[in-house]
Amino acid sequence: MNILKFHRNIKIRLVESFLSSTIGGMIFPFMAIYLSHHFGAKTAGLLLLVNVFIGIVINFFGGYFSDQFGRKKVIVFAETLRFFAFFTMMLSNSPWFFSPLLTFFTMTANSICWGLAGPATQAMLIDVSKPEERKTMYSIMYWANNLSIALGGVIGGFLFKNYLFELLLALSAAALLTWVLITFFIEESYATEKMVGKAVREHARGMLNGYKEVFLDRMFILFVLAGLLVLSMEFQLTNYIGIRLANEMGEQHLFGWTFGGIEMLGFLRTENTILVVLMALVATKIVERFKDRHTVIVSCMVFVAGYAVISFSNNIWLLFFAMLAATVAEVLRVPVQQNYMAELPPEHARSSYMAVSGLTFNLAMLICSITVTLSSFLSSMATTIFISSMGVIGILLFYRILPALDQRVHGDEAEVSLKSASHN
């Protein structure tokens, strides 16, 4: 699939997302250090937790508003607010004015923007993409996202401490460019005026009914839950697994290098990033040879097995091999899983469905937090069994629902083809 044949909205989204993510990756991964330095570790943790919960709540509003008023209106509003937030953040860390508290409030505003724009953006991508090109689209976005995070993290590591104002200036410029692209060049993909002029009470009722429909869609909820349980294993790498390696892995020697568990965690993350960047663009070609549900189930099995090994072993070569297997499985699974996700929501509620799906990240982090707490009471083997059981339950859920999901998707496709043929 030629990327130039994608809808204009998709191409613009690819460009602005890569630019924004790269610059954002130079700043936001280090903001916990910033807050800790100025407010103390305990207060910083609470502030970050507040941001997470605000993002979760606003995520539901973003999904509802997008389905009621159209995708572009919500995204433009969010990007306008984001630009002013980043501009204020820049001024708050400038040579002329300094305010860590105002910086935190702008971070909160950014969380609100992500919650508003996230579901609308995901729904818009589904609106304007064809079913046969979605795997390629998601593969390219997955590749670009990982590359931007890697570039941003490396550059930010060198520049954040001494050049924060300059980084925030670049982030503000990127936000302004994003606003221009979305306001003047992106097309509305779902224009509707369902609830314009309605009272707040009617909007509240409509929102509750809309999400009631989502949560009553049993197949969708089970699909999201299965993906959450499998994804939570990957998130353990920078949580429980990182702590375990730091505490349990003794001094290692490899090719004249001497390192410990913390450095080993860095090696595994680097391996994962490099493999994703190298493989993501060819993943679609590979998975096209197999049935989608077989790809998801087998890749999940390999993925879970790989992270189970990483969560317990201290052997260097076994860790490297397990990460290789897990990353290959991840690269093959992600575009197929996202393609399934794109097929599930009905057109009138796509953003609401994407809002619920978007909770996966936050819930996976919650599972990781619980795991870290449990690990203080359990042995390494018992903790590995707990982590692995999450992944195995996810695999069993996928195994149970994917045949019915294939029937639902292909049945819908057959109905569309039949209608099209009757019109012709």
C-alpha cells in the first residue's frame, strides 16, 4: 500500500504526530524529575496521579463530544488549548519568568487536551481509512511513534537540564504548526449536529446512554480487556522488572563491559526500540500471509512467554533472546489488533468506543503499580506467575472471542458488498 494513496487527513496526522511526539519526547518523560526537584518526590507523585485521573475523566467527555459535534471541532478546540498551554509553559520557564506551579497547571491542561483529542483523532483515522489499508496505516504509525519516542528520549536526555526553555519554544512552535494543519487542511470526517442547543441535562443523559451502549457491547469489552492484560506485561519492564533487575542482578561482564541490572534494563529497552523501528514497516507484509486471529493468538503466546522469562531470569543471553522474541511478536500483533479495534465500533459511536479503548494505557499502569506492591510480599517466582497469569488470561480471552469477532466483521463486510452490488 502506497502511503501517498492515504487520505489527506492520515498523511497530515502522520507528519504532525511524528513532529509533536519527537519534541514532546524531549520534555515530558523528564517532567517527573522537574516536579520532584521543585515540589519534592511525594508531592510530585501526587501531582502526576492527579494528571492521570483528570486525563481519564476528560477522555470520556472527548469521546462523547466528538460523536455529537464532529471530530474536527473537538480536535481544533483541543489543539488551540494545547498551544496556549505550551506557550504558557515556555513563559513559565523563560529567562524572564519562572513558575513551577504554573508549569504543573499547563501540564494538566495538556492532559485535558489529550483526553479531548485522543478519541476524536482515533475515530477520524477510522472514518477516512479503507479496511484494506488500515494494517499498513497502523504499522506506519506504530513505527513513527516508536522512532519519535526514541529520538526524543535521546535528545532530551542531553538537552532537558540546560536547555528547557529552548525545548519548550520548539514545542510551542510545533503546537502552532499542528493547529494550522488541523484547522486549515484537515477535513471533517463526521459532521453532525445531534445535540446542538440541548440542555446540559440532556447532554448528560446522552453521554450516559452512549457509554452504556459501549459497555453493553460484550465482545468489544472482552477485546479491550484481553488487550489490556497482554499489554500490562510489556509495561512491567519499566516497573517491576526494572526494580527486580536493579535489586537481583549482580555485576555482569560482557565484551569487556561491566554493568548491573539498571544498565541491563537500558539494553533491553534499546533492543526493543531498535527492533521495532527496523521491523514495523515490514510487519504488514508478513502478517498478510496468515489469518488475523492466528496472528494475534500466536504472537500473544510468544509475547507473554518472552516477558515471563524477562520477569524472572538474570541470564544475559536469555534476556536478550526473550526480548527479541517478545518484540517480534509485538510488532506482528499490534497492526492486526488495531485493525480489529477499528472494525468493532459502530459509526455513530466511534469516538465513545475509542475513549473506552484509550483507558488501556492507564489501566495497564495501574496493574503495574499493584504488581510492584505485591512483589514486596511475594517471591520473584510467585510475582512472575502473577504477571504471566495476566497475559495467559488475555490469550484465553482472545482465543474465545476472535472467531465470533471474525464472523461479526466479515458478516458486516459481506452485507456492505451485497448492498453495493444491489445498487449497481
